[in-house]
Amino acid sequence: QDSGNDSFGCIFMGSYSSFSLVSMMGSHCIVVFYLKKLLQVSNTESNRNKASCFETTRGFLLLALSVLVAAILFGSMPLMQGDGYFYTNGGFCYADFTNAPQSAVTLAFVLFFLSLSTILWFKIGQWSTYWLFYSVFFCTWTLWVPATIYGMNTGEEIPSPYMLIGGIIGHSNAL
């Protein structure tokens, strides 16, 4: 990875790191969606008549495969665009936040999943039980919002150690 942005290590790390943004955020939203449905069913039997297509095995597979395809495409975006991944000041490779198109797409995905997650968590409404799950998710991925905006506005990477902090918290989120 020390050999630059085009090395195998940087490409490998950049692709799985970018892939993980969409796969982790998307799978989090899927879990929250089904948790919401599970809590609704256990609270009232009348909701059984309002079953959606997503409450079936086929619906779950559709959601999971959609997240997987979106994650693969997002993880490949820097390669498809031709600019590749960027060796950050945090010591890892990721999408290039100084590249406006990559930053804009990253920002759009992050804002979409943060919004969707927030809406779903508010609909669950049991903050005393689940606040930690939402808080860790939100704090982890909110870090990319200023990083992408800073990169788009200045054409530079956000100052160190921001990316390192983001990497540590992002990997901790997986735990």
C-alpha cells in the first residue's frame, strides 16, 4: 500500500472500504426495518393484515441483494470512473474525497442511509432500549458528511487525524 494509489494493496483496501460503506449502512437499515416490523407484530395482531412484500422471504432477499449490488457498484465507482482510490492521511485507501464526483456520490449515499435509519428508528420509538445501536451508527457515518463537503469545497483532504478517527470508529461499528 505504501507504493501509491495504484498499488494492489490500495485498490484492494479502497474497494472493500468503499463497499463496506453501502453494505454496512444498508444492512443496518434492513435490520432496523425488520426490527420495526417484529415489534409491531408483537404489539398488535391487527398489523398482520397490512403485510408488505418485504415481509416475505422473497422481499428480504430483494432488499439484501439490492444492498449487495449497490455496495458492489459503489465500491467499484472509483475504478469505473478511472481515478481510483486515494491513500488518505489516516493511513488507508478509500474513495478520493478530493474528487468532487466521488465525494458527491459518497455524500448522497451517506445522507440517504442516515435519513432512512433515523426515520426507521423514530418509528420504532423505543429509545430507552435501542439508543446505543442508533447512536453508534449515526456517529460513525456522520463523520463522512464533513469529510466529503470539505473535499469538494477545497479540493484537499480533511486534515489529519480526521480520517484515522473515521477509520477506527467505522471498523468499531462493525463490532
